Amino acid sequence: MNTRVLHAITGRLSLRPPQAESLTRLAKALEAAPELLRHERDVSVILSILRAEFGALEDFEREFPSLCFALATGVGKTRLMGAFIAYLHLAHPSSTPKPEFRRNSDQ
């Protein structure tokens, strides 16, 4: 888990404690099961790994890994989603698709 990135995002976005806890849980999930970031993955293996890490997790309820964070109304779920995106971009840059840039003369 990249704690430096976690602290930077938490501070920069002024995350409240429930948001910071959710971001930390996402980081722990990715650390426990890095396969979450792959396109080809065994969902049943990921589920068993995450069940061991998070006792309350029962099922993904989908054919793909799906994580749900229970937060109260008004706690800032939109800001939390921004924090998730920033964490994925900064802590796991290899999972972020790279755009292809070409010069006009290359087309």
C-alpha cells in the first residue's frame, strides 16, 4: 500500500474520516488482490482473497469484482470517487491506459 500517496490524496482533498477509511480499504483490497487491476482475472480467487481480508464481504453479486462502500448521505461520495481515481492513477500507473499520440503526418 502506498501510504505516501494515501496521505497526499487525503490531505489534498480534505477527506473526512469515513472517506479516508474507504480510500484505505480500497488500497488494502488492491494490495491483497492486485489481480483486481487486470482485465483477465479469476473472480472466484479474488473473492476468496478479499473475504479473508474483509470479513463482511459475502459476494460480488456480479460476474466481475464489485466493491461497495456504505457511506451516509452527504458524506461526499463524489469527492471519494475522485480520490479513488487519483489513487489508481498515482499508485498504480501501469493499470491506467496510455493514450496513443501521433503526429498529423503519421496518419
